Amino acid sequence: MGIAFTVKFKRGIQGSRLNWLVILPVWLSCAFLGFVLMSLYINPAARLFFKLDYWKAILQFEESLRLVHTEYVDPNKSDLFQLSTQAVNGMLEGLDRHSRFFDSTEYKVFNDDTHRRYVGIGIMIRKVDRGIMVTRVFSQSPAEIAGIQIGDVIDQVNAQPIEEVDLETISSKIKGIAGTTVKLSITDLKNRTKILEVARGQITISSLDISRINENGTAYMHLVQFTERSGEEVRDQLIAFEDSGFKNLILDLRDNSGGLLSGAIDVASLFLPTDELIVSVRGRKKVQKRDFKSKKIKKFLNIPMIILLNEGSASASEIVAGALSKSKRAVLVGEKSFGKGSVQTIYPLDLGSGMKLTTAMYFFTDGSTIHETGIEPDHHIPCSEDNETKLRLQRYAKNMQDSGEYQRLLGFEEVDDQQLEKAYSLLENNELNDSHE
């Protein structure tokens, strides 16, 4: 009995082991497959694999791609990768004017621009009658160290004349790899020619372009883009103004085309009570709604404030201007803004490329949107296109030359900034009280 019991017990263990060797892998495979299928189904983009329309669209594109690649008359234009890039470009451009595709080079430039950084020598250039003129030299940049000054004209880049070359190409020739150098032939304001070899380096540009305060305690700040550092940069400058008799503020958002939503929220938070609604973002689904409220940070709630706008003020600029205007926190002066109330999400793609896709819309506290309508200023001060161009040019040369040198530098006499003058007048003559009536 004891021997029979022992043999039967061993057989049972062996059979159990054999069963589990078969069952366990099958069970694990089914569980993994179920997990993968459920993940695909939950993911809206991956769920398309289960739709017949998706495979019909893929078949149509794939068939067209093969035919164009093999049959088009010019084989240089029918490269497979080039064709797929053109197809994606066309798909996005057909949606709206803000969605677009970036190849790997464009995507890197876009990211650098968003963070206000690039590899170069730290100058801004513009075509004028005299040639390619340096209109700005960034502080502590390689250009400043090399002795380049506002008003210098660039004649050659790496010994190559640039008379007939477009501005974008010249800029790309000056930029390059960090640690390398670029050789520039430059003519200064006294018609002296000099050859400079300037080292390229990582240039980080402040989003706060110009800041100053006058003898009446009225501070002026020109914000050119909203980045991840904008809130901190504006806050630090406002704190510095407090030591100089800070009484009023002019925030210039003219020609500020936007940037990061987070930067706009940070800047608006400086002037609004904590937890006050700034803007709502709504996507195509009800669950894609998000309210953005003022953060708990240092506040400047009692400083009279004017925001300058023009048709170049868009997106994040309009969010700040709209939120502060609707809360009666700021008065708007200038021209109607651009009218971009849509939200773009950046998606990195394979091979280093990227996609900017419109995914939501902005709405203010009263339910209104600025999309395709823009924001009307409280005080409309028109400015001609010609004067706007001159104002942009003279911004960095102001107070640097006498009238004769100034005209020779830029090719025109200094023009009055009537929008800015109106802002100073309203603030310093205490005329803001009636602006929101």
C-alpha cells in the first residue's frame, strides 16, 4: 500500500508539472495579447487600427505613392521620402493656417526659437539702403566681445560677398556649430573696414527685450515672445523697478506673436489675484477642457497698467491682454490684435521631425474667444505700415546717435511712437479711470 501510494503521488506531480508548462505560457500570451489590444483600443490614435476606413485610406495613399514613385516623369522629384513629406505637409496645411509639419532641421530650429536660443554670434541684422546692417548686438555675446556695433554693415561672410543674397541665407551662414568661427568683413559708421573672426556660441535671448523706467516712475517693458522664462524675467525686472520709484507700467506686446501658454499664464499671474480664471482651453471632447488660473506668486496688483497691441500681437499675447482687460486690470492701447484663439500641440515624430497640430480653442471668462476676431483696444491709435517698420528699426538705435547720424544710420528721420506716447499720457495724467467705462 505504501509503495503504490508513493508511485501514484509521483505521477501526479509529473502530470501537474507538464500541464503547467503548457498552460502558463498560453495564459501569459493571452494576457499579454489582451493587454496590447486593450491599450490599442483605449488609445484614440491606435484605435484606428480597428477601423476599416483607416485601412482604406492607407491603401489609397500607398497605391498613389507607388505609382508616383515609379511612373512620374522626373525621378528626382519622386523620391519616396520626399513624396511622403509633401503628402504630410499638404494634409496639415489643408486643415488650417496654424497646423504644419517640420522636417528634422525645421523641428530643431522651431524648438530653439521656442526657447529663445540658437548657435550664432548674437546679432540682429536687417537689409537697409546701405546694405546688411547690424540693428542689435546682444549683451555679452561673441559679437559684442569681438567689437561689432549697431550700425555696422556686413560686406562679406567667410570671404563671400553678400550683395545679392537674401537675409535668411546670410543669417544661416553666420550661424553654425558651437566652437567654430565665422569671418566677417564689416564697414562701420565712419566707413572704416575691418575683418573680424567671431566665435560661434550658444545664444540665449531674453524674452524681455527692452526695459526702462523714466523720472516719473513709469516703467516700460517690451516682451517679444512668451517662453518658459518669461514670467521669471518680467517678475525680476518689476522687482528691480521697485527700487526706482515704480508707479506705472506699460507692457508692450506689439509684434509679439505668442509662444508658450505657460509663459502667458506666468506673466498674467503677476497682475491678478491668486486662483482667478485667466483662460479656458477646450478640445474636441468634453473631457478636454482645462481652466488656467492665476498662480500663487509675487503680485503687482495696484500698479496702473497699459498694454500696447497691434495686428502682430497674437495667441499668448492676446490671452494676457484679454484676461487683464476683462478683469479691469489693464487698459489696452494701439490697434486690434491678430485674432489667434486656437491651441497648437507639438508632437515629436520619428526621424527627428515634428508636427504642430491645432487641438483646442481658447475661451475667456465670459465665454468669448478672440479667434478670427482679435481684441479691440480701449484707445485705438492707428499706425501706418511704413511707420511700424521704422519703429521696429529704430527701437535699438534710439538715443545712440544725434539726428544726423541717426538718419544716416537707418536711412530715415526718427518717427514718433504715437501709441507709446498715448500710453505715457494716460498713465502720467491719471486718465485711466474712464478707459473701461
